[in-house]
Amino acid sequence: MPDNSDYALRPSEKLDVLYRLFRGENICDLIDNMDNTSVIGLQKFMWETAAEFGIISRKHNFSRKEITRKMKPTQQFQKEQNCDERIYFCKGTHCIHSNSECARKKIKEHVKVMSESIREYIETEQHNETFVQSTLS
């Protein structure tokens, strides 16, 4: 199994994701054409980007809970999938190799929520030159 550093998007893929975010395009469509390792890389990059943009936009008022509270609770997701794994194991990174269809579905839902949050941060700060400059540097 690859270690955490193996789950990284290439710089060109990251740029494509950022371009799509700033244009308001659907990021989830990318998942359908990615291999499992890249899907995990996308999820990781989206978390990093959401946190970075959230901190820039919200300053000290940013919390990951701002994003996670919009996500479907794990118990509910598992029930909908008829999954009997222990709740701790219901992570896209855990199931991506054993049940990639389910893991991709969960990651897609998370990426959708994260991209909506990122777009909210972008819209909030779109007229703030400091935000634009800090994201480009």
C-alpha cells in the first residue's frame, strides 16, 4: 500500500483543479477519469486548499468543522451503502483499494462539499487583492 506521500497530484493536476475552482467548474467530474491513487491525491489537495483558502478568507475564525459539518455523517453514509465495516474504517483512503466504487462515491461527496466551501471563500474575497495575490504566490 502506498504511503501518504504517494497520494499527491502532479503540479499540472493541481493547477487544473485550481483553474476549475476559480472558474466555478465541477471538480467531481475529474474523479471518474483518475486512478485510485490520484483520487486520494485529489481529496488530500482539496483539504489542503480548503484549509488554506479558509484561513485566508476567515482569518482566525476558520475551522475544518465549518466544512465537515456540511458532509454526510459516516454512519448515514455506511447505512446507505449497506456497509457493515466498523465506522472507523469508513474512509476513502482505507477502502479505495478494497471497495473503490464506494470509496470514490464518498470522496466525490467530500470533494463536492470542499469545492463549494472553496468557491464561497473565493467569492467572499474576490474583490480583495490581498487574497488573489496570496493564492498566486
